[in-house]
Amino acid sequence: MSLRPSVLSGYRRLLRARLLPFSSDPHALSESRRELKTQFLLNKDITDSSQILELLKGIDEVETMLKSSIVQGKISERDSKPVVEVKIREDNKDAMDVDQLNQLESLGGDLGGKEETKSISELKIDRSS
């Protein structure tokens, strides 16, 4: 039994799944596509079917994560202060519990990373979608 069709199908599913959380971010779309290709090429020489089946399970897990567990924020200005606005998609609402949403809201000024996100004064979460 050839697992090649399942692997190719998994690759296509991941390419489509990444469109949900990153649709408005060309850089994230490009980087996620590049990383998917890199990871699949790293494993292209695996021939043991049990290893391939494990990798296929990983594909399913990553697809679920991309579809339901990733939210992306957008920096905007409110009253001359930077604010991160996060819109929770309908499929994220089901996957995230109230504690996780409350943790997101409590981040506020603790968002690290890029220089422009270090002084965030507020994190606004839109739960209506």
C-alpha cells in the first residue's frame, strides 16, 4: 500500500489550513509555505511505513492547530496609544476556553518581540464572529 497519496493530500491540506490564520499577513503566508516545504523535504527519504504514519498523524495535529488554535493580532492606534486588536474566529471560539481568552486579554503591555509591540497599552479581543 502506497502512502504517497496520503502524504501529498496532507501537504495540500496544510497549505490550505494556513490560509485561515494568516490570510491578511503576506509575510506569514510566505514563511509558512516555505517552512512546510522545508519540513516535507527533510522527510522525503523516509520509507518506513510506521514512521510515515506517525508523520501523517503529525500533519493532522498541525492542521487542527492551524485551523483552531492560532490567532493573529493587528497593531492599531487608539487615543494615540498602540493597541493590539485580535479577532477570534468562530472556529477559534470552540477551541479556546474562557481561561485562554482571559490570558490573551491580560497580555496587554507584556507583548514582547518586535520593537513596536513592546509598548502596547491594550489588547482588544473581538469575540463576535
